[in-house]
Amino acid sequence: MTAPAKILPSPTGKRARSKAANRRAILDAGRQVFARIGFEATTVRDIIRETELAAGTFYNYFKSKEEVFEAIAEDSAHRFRAHLSDVRATATDFEAYVYDAFRAYFGFIAAENEEAICNGAPHLALIGVRVDTPEMLAVAEEIRLDLEHVLSRDEGPKLDTAYLTAAAIGIAREMGDHMLTRRPIDVEGATQFAASMLLGGVREITAK
């Protein structure tokens, strides 16, 4: 009986995996360098030295350190959307959504920066999730729609969900950057403070 022929991976498939691995190596290197010496001090040469890639390979993917930083922000926001989806699926009401969303964000950035924190990197805020990228704008719109949905279940005064979303993201970003500078990092403490602040503001508005 003739043995079945081996199915070899196609050159196209291997090439795609190699390109993805190279891009990931550059993003990981960029995270480490930005965290260690800061965005302003970083050069493309610094990022390349952190990888095993040639300079020419780097420029096949990115033209500048700015593009690397933008890609890191987009990548982080894209992966955070999966956590937000879990929050959406399990939150039973507005208050639960607020607590769970803050906890998901603070936990996410703590995990993202774990290696840099262990290495004593002083520029952690530079590698958090930015708010001005297309991916993060999509996250903001998801949050706005989520808030609109959970609030529609409750009776009472209507809230401006655009303002509410902006407030939630602002609190998360500022507190998250500060949380990363504290030791030990207290995800639950940050969650409780941020959620209490936002919910307290909402109660104040709706009581008028």
C-alpha cells in the first residue's frame, strides 16, 4: 500500500507567517525600548538592535519610530476589544458594566506592562493604550453603545452617553498611567476608585 504523500506547507503560508513574526518582533522590541528610554530618546536603530532583524527588514514594515508607536497602540487596542467583549457578555446592569470594564482595562495594561515593570522601566505610560487611533476610536464607540444598552434597561433620567464615555475613558487612562507607577500595582484598588468616581458623578447628575 502506497504511503500517503506528505502535505508540505505552501511557500505563501510560510512567507505570511514569517512576515507576521517579523512584525511582531519589531512591535515587541519597540515596547521594550520605549519603556526603557522613552519615546523621545528612542531611535529606529535602538529598536532594530533589540531584534535579530536587519535594518532593511525593519524598513519593509515601518518607516519610522512613530509608525512603530502607532502600530503598538493599535495592536493593544485591538487585543483589548476581546476583553471588552467579555465584559459586554457578562455585565448584568449599568453598575456591573462600569466595574467590570474598569477592571478589564486596568488588568489588561498591568499584564501588558508586566515585563517592563519587572525590569524597572521608567516610561510605562508611553506604552499604554492611546485614545486617538482608529482602533481605539472603535473601542470608544463600542463602549458608548454598551452604555446606551445597559442604561436603557434602567428607568430614570437619560444620560448623554458620549459625555459618559469620554469621562470613563479619561478616568481609565489617567488612573491607569498612575497605577502603573505604584508598587505593588493594585488593579482592584484602581477599579474601585475609578468606578466609584464615575458612578458617584452619575448619581449626582441624575439626582438633579
